[in-house]
Amino acid sequence: MAEDSDLERTEEATPKRIEKAREEGQVARSLELTTFTVLLASAAGILFMGTGMMDKLLKLMKAGMQMDRELAFQPDLMINRMYELAFEALIAIAPLLFLLLVVAFFAPMSLSGWMFSTKALMPKFDRLDPIKGIGRIFSVHSLVELVKALLKTVVIGSVAALVIWSNKESVMMLLTMPVDLGISRTGEFLTMSFLLIVGAMIVVVVIDVPYKLWEHAKQLRMTKEEIRKEYKESEGDPFIKARIRGLQREAARRRMMAEVPKADVIVTNPTHYAVALRYQSGMRAPKVIAKGVHLLAARIREVAEEHRIPILEAPPLARALYHHAELESEIPEKLYTAVAEVLAYVFQLKRYNEYGGKAPQPPVDVPVPAELDPGQQAV
């Protein structure tokens, strides 16, 4: 049962999955929103630019209907004249066409933003499968599209019928008006009707946009197994990462052990802790160059004995240094006094080994603040 649940697409898509889908051209798109936006822009363009555009087109129509005797007997000149009128007509409607071109280009981006993918242009031969084609015909998606088509027909048809019925008297009055006035009123009536019909499509858009977003999110849903696989690919296999961390720790340990022969003294617990200290002229304070517990502490002591590094048993100081001093860092200021006594003993011991004389006595009860000694805190 657990394996079956892992294979069900119940999880929301990850950012990586969404980005991959965008690269493949798979984004949320609403054809109804694009259609509504383009039609609304058309209505607005006609409303604001229609008067000037109609005046230019009427002038072109009058010029085209005027018969010139010379043109009637010279077909070449007539064809050139037709080309000129067609070009002027195109110039007259060019602002509206440009507006529609811009809106048609940017309208699809309103849901998912800018996206360009060549993968979306690649042919998908699996779409030629007749069985899958029949499945798409009787799918939930096709049913929803059918409902939307019926809804558009009902909404637009109802609004159109209502507009015509409410203006039937005005429409009949057009028959009694002069041609110029009748054309003007007809244009106003058509523009108003177009605006009302386009506005009615907002009902379809309000339903279609949330559905398209939900459908797109559903298509991108992932199984728990896919999420685990993606995590492994992005973050790396846990076993491999653990192995890498182990190798890194081992390399750091080897580098640390290589520093032990350079130490001035090894402070021990005596068996649980071992901390290697080094001090050179010019340093503001001694530094910890190696530290460890248990087996690593034993190894530090072995290396120290091989290289004849002094080893001093000072359990409170060893514990404090291990817990409160970082590798390659200076010791805490509160331990200056205790470490100073240790280093004084070490320098005296070196002098004794070189020149002889009275052997120095190792320090006893090295002063360590209670708050820095985990052993005293536990008590």
C-alpha cells in the first residue's frame, strides 16, 4: 500500500519541476483570456480611433467610386490606382492593426509571463496514436471545453439578442434617416453592441482562468518517489554525501596530525582529552593546532612522544581548551594565566634539557575558571 501511495501524483510540483516544464513550453495558457483581451482592445480601438478611421475610409471609397474616362480606357493606370487606394486603406487601419498585434503578442503572457521554447515546436509523434486521440476526445478536458463552448454560445447569444431587442426601434429608425446620418448611427450601434457582447465574455474568462491554472498545476503534480529522486539529483545521494564528508574529515584529521610535531606542549586529561599548543614570538597568544578525544587523543599523544613533545597532565585545562578553543585559533583570554604557567614550565624544561641544572616541577592546580571547565560545571 505504501508503494502504491508513493506512485500517485499527490504532491505539488517543485520549483525545479516547474522550471523544467517552462523550458519545454508547458505553461498555463487561457485561450479565452487571450480572445477576450484582443476583442476588448479591438472595441477600445474602434471607440477611440473609429471616427478618424471611418472618415479616411469614406474618402477612399468616394475616390474609388469616381469614374475617370482616362482610367476606363487604360487598364494599367486603373490597376495602379487600385493599388494606391488599397495602400491608403491599409495606412488608415494600420493603428488599429498595430494595437491588435501588440495585444495579441502580450496577452498570452498575462498568466505565465514571457517564455520562449524551441522544444514546444518539436513534433510529438505520440499524438498520432488513434487510441490516445479517442481518449482525448472523451476526456475530462474535452468535456470542460464543450461546456465552455456552450456557455459562450448562451452568454454571447443572450447578450446579442438582448441588445438587438432593446434597440429594435432605433434600428428601424435607420431606414428613415439620410445615408450619412444612418451610417454614423449604425456605426455607433455596432460599436455599443460589440462592447456589450465582449464585456459578457468576462463571465467565461472568470471561469476559464482559475480552471487553467488548476489544470496546469494538476498536470505538474509529482509522486513522492519523483520528489525523492529529484532531491537526490539536486542535493546528492545521502550515502555519497556521507562518504564525502567522511573523506573530508579524514583529510582534515591528517592535516591536523601533521601539525602536532610543531607543538610546544600537549595538555592532556590524561586519557580522554589531548590539546596541542604552539607559541612563537610575534603571536598575541598561543594557538591550538590540534585537539581530540579518546582514540584521536591517544594518537596525538603517540605522535608527541615520537617527536619528544612535552606532555602535561592538566585535566581542567585540557577540558576547557577542547571545548572553548577552535583549531588554528588563539586560546580564550580567560585561559591566558593557566596557559602562561604551562608554557613557562615548558620553556624551563627545554632549558633544563639543553643546559642541565635543577629539573623544573610541573605546575599543579592550574587556575581554570569554573565556567570554562565542563567537569566542574557537571559537579
